[in-house]
Amino acid sequence: MASPFIEIEVDDRVVKVTNPDRVYFPPTGSGHGGATKLDLVEYYLAVGDGIVNALLERPCMLHRFPKGIEGDKVHQKRLPAGAPPWVETVQLFFPRWKRTADELCVTELASVIWAVQMSTVEFHPWNSRREDTEKPDEWRIDLDPGPECDWATVQRVTHVTREVLDELGAVGFPKTSGGSGLHVYVRIPPDHGFQVVRRAALAFAREVERRAGGEVTTAWWRKDRDPSQLFVDYNQNARDHTIAAAYSVRGVPSARVSAPVRWEEVDDCEPDDFTIFTMPERFARIGDLHAAIDAHPFDIAPLLAWADRDEAEGAAAPPEPDEDQPPT
């Protein structure tokens, strides 16, 4: 028997969505009443300008949940089979695995909706674009709390992060991670490779660590981190390391979203404030808080000078991380 389906008009495209009533987020006892595949489609349509801006022209890994979030998760780099001819890709080479992969490269909202049709819940883009995938144009500051680190600590470290950015003259665009942490993105000119950008990100992380009164660590090995501390994860700037995009849904029971926020909102918000049920109204009211990011590029030269200083004073360079996963 053929699967039930509906057709969704997205600009000048028509996307066939099969099994629209399949439950992706089961009801929770204290929260929402559940969400279907069609609910997920409608969410991404509601934040269309924001999710396209976050993914535009970037290689994108897909986190797919073919049976909903209670089933297995598939980390997919290669574009799923059966894509319409208008879905665009970019080919990447993975030296460790000696393979290539044609990854989704979003240029329009219909591509996002097609990916959702293919059971994608989370979108994890690279911090570089298709024009030159080896030169990042986005510096990512990942405030990643340890298992015993609370949200109040994340909020305090966010303010330290902004203080350092302001002193540098860099414009940061914060968002919740959709998990327990917070991300800040800074647009940079695509003048350097991943190793250089990661080195700059480490220098920034060390400066935040110095100012945060013991609440932050930059220790490379997990065993060396205090679980109550927050790790400023500079490794998210390494090649093939990705984090959930702004407006990406996360595969957690509460259906949280990685939500752009204003700096002044940080003290009054919590990660669970932003879900597929609350974000459409918020987006309709305030629009895309990251819309202006391209207008504020920051030259990372001061950070590289900090890196030189730290290394001259004896700071050790951490190992280079491996490619994240083999292309599947």
C-alpha cells in the first residue's frame, strides 16, 4: 500500500511529504502534546528566512530520525537518494577516509523542506561556504557546560564573552544551542584555513578563561575538566566539525530549537523557552535576529596576536582533532 502523502507548495516548488502524521516528538507529561512530521514541516516554513540564512551555501550534515526521535538517529553527510534535480549540493573530500561526499547545500527553502521529508530533524552546517569550503567565514564560540555546570554559569560566561568581543570590536550574534549551552557566531572574512581560525578561537577561549573566575576551562582532555566548569569549545572551528544551525530543531523530547537571542535576553531566558511550538510566533514578531550578520565581518588578526603571545609564554598547542565522522 502506498504511503499517505500531502503536497506542500514552497515558493515555486512542490514538495511531496509522505507520512505527514508520523509522530516525531511524542507527548511529554509536563509539556507539549506531541508533534508530527507535518508539524516539523510547518515549523521550518514558519522560520523559513531564518533557517535559509543560517544554511545558505554551506555544506550541511543532516541528523535524520526515520522513526521519530525515539528511534535511531542517522548522521548523514551524503545527500539522501532520490533528491529532485533542483536540490543543490557541494562535493567535499575527507582525507582521513579517502572519500568524497556530496552534501546538501541549501539555496532555497524548498531544499530544507525536502530534507525534512527525508526525516531530517537537525541541520548541522559547516562554517565555510561552497565558494571555498576550506576557508571559514564564520567563527563559532561554543559555550559548552560540563555535566554539573548550570545554566546560570552559562549566562555569566556569556556576559564575559560579550565583554571580550566588545573590546575587540567584534559583533557577536548569540543563540541558544538547543541543548544546555549557548553559541555566539562572528562573521569573518574567508582569508584563513581551519587551523588558523581554530588557533584564533583558542586564543579567545583562553582570554575568556582568564576572566571568568574559575568557571571556564579550555582543557583539551575531558578527564582534565572539572564537570562544574564550562568548556569554551574552540574545536567547533576545526574542519568537518559542525553544530546545529540557528533555527534548527534538536532531537530532544521537548522539541527545543537553537534560537537566536538578543544579548539583553540572556539573563531572562532558558533553553526550554524556545521550541517548535513557541518559535513561530516569536519569529513572526521579531524576525531573524541573525539577519545582519554578514554586515559585520571581523578581522581575526588581534586573536592571532594573542595566540602568538600565549605560545611565547609557554601555552601548549592542543592536538588537531580528527575529521568528525566518515561520510555516510
